[in-house]
Amino acid sequence: MRRYNQRLYRIARAILHDDAEAEDVMQDAYVRAYEHLDQFSGRALFSTWLSRIAVHESLARLRARDRNPQLDSTETDGELSMKMTGQSPTPEQSASNTQLRELLEQAVLKLPERYRTVIMLRHIEELSTSETAEALDLTEENVKVRLHRGHGMIRS
């Protein structure tokens, strides 16, 4: 579980924009995976199978939230941990990196869910195109198209 906690949390958080609900989805994903462990066929990596369960749980909660909007009365600011790499930055570089990270986080969070999820899985979780396609039940070509369109939306 420790190995996959961060990945599942980020996936759920990217879809739901809610820390508490993302944690609930993580727990539900682990429970569902345990209940259906006999259905894991090994055709894909276990992490991909588990990620797919988390995606489906998150989307189900999102649909339920859309059906019952009064249940979700508070909207929280998004928090993603996009890390900039570098060797001991200067204070100016550190401030610039912080601003850039905040701008990127805001841009990613403003994306429509279908593009945001693909970008999160590909760039933040560093899944391959085929793993992302399998996790989201899409074709690899569709993942590439969504990734390209998402990049364009972020640039604009």
C-alpha cells in the first residue's frame, strides 16, 4: 500500500479536487482491489490495475457529486506537488520556481477533467502512454490527443 499511496492519491485528487474525498477514494480502491484480487489476471502491471480502480472510483464519486450538488458545498484550492529539479537555487530562482509551480498547478486544475487526468497520469505519475491508456480505458492514440490538447490549453 505504501508503494501506491502517493500515486492513487494524486490520481483521485486530480479528478475530484478534494483532499478528503481523494483519501476516501484511496481506501475504497484498496478495498475493491482486495475484494477482486482473484480477478487480477496479470496482463498489466498491478500498479496499472490499481490505478484503474482508483480512476473508476473517482469518476463514480464525481458523477454522484454532480447528481447531488448540495452535498459538495465547499470548493477547495488545488494542491499538487510538482517538483522543480535543480542544485541549491538562489533565493530569486526559488521564488521564481514557486511562482511557476503555482501557475502550472492552477493551469492544470483549470483543465477539463478528461485532459487533466491524462496530464496527471503521464507527467506527474510518469506512467507510460500504454499504462495511461489502460488505466483510463482509452486507446493510446486518444491519450496522445488528450495530452496534446491539454498542453495547448495550459500554454494558452
